[in-house]
Amino acid sequence: MRETKISYDRVMKYVALAAIIAFVVLLMLFMSGSSRPFDEVRADVGESLAASGLEEQDSAAFRRNFGLNAADYAGVAYYSAESTISASEVLLIRIKSDDQIREITDAIDKRIESRKNDFGDYLPEQAGLLENAKQSVRGAYVFYAVSPDADAYLEAFNSSL
């Protein structure tokens, strides 16, 4: 009886160890970033935006809307609607260092709150889009989208990594 108990305990230890290793591997695969160059990720995301009516904006528009300097990052692609009555926008940033993530996510949160105040009761459907904004941080990339198609844009971003 004692030998059975010892072997059962030993087997359970190995099963637990295997489960922990599998969990860590899956976590690393899911949370990892990408070694793909920014221009390739940008092209993939840009393809998904082709029929969206969003136009790529320059670094001045990025600075004006988010209060950040594009030169501080490894890559920035900012798309927004030409119409001022649309909240739709997509932002893709490749960071240079991990400490930049916090400043970017804070700027995005500030932008969302500012836009909610702008649209408020004036255009409630646009304010609703802001409530459902998609944000993702994957490795060296930060992604943000406000659009009726934000889920599709996020999927394009995730599959491009």
C-alpha cells in the first residue's frame, strides 16, 4: 500500500510540473510581442483600414491629439477620420523601451476621456464607440482603435504579429 501511495504522489508531482510548464509556455506565446518590423505590421493594419475612410495622419496630428512626440518612438502610425464629427481613429506605436508603455496608455486614456466630453450628448453614437475602444499592448507594440470595426482592426493587429 505504501509503495502505491508514493508512486501516486510522485506521478501527481510530475503532472503538476507539466501543467505549470504548459501554462508558462502558453502564457509566453500569448503575451509575447513580435520580432516583425514596424513597417510590416503597419502595412497589415493599414490593409484592414483600406475601406474604413480613415486617413493616415502626420506626426503633428499625433502630437496635437495625444500630446506625444512621434520621434520618441520606434514607429508611429496614426489614422483618423477626416470628419470632425467622427470619433473613429486607429493608433499603432512601436516603443523603444518598456517604460514608454505607461505614458502611451495614459495618453490614450486621456484622449478617450477628452473625446467623450467632446461628443457627450451631441453625438451619443460616437460617444458609444469611445466606450468600446480597443487597446492592446503586445511586446513592443501598443494598439488603440475607436471604430464600429474596432474588433476587426484589433484582430488584424494581433494576426500581424
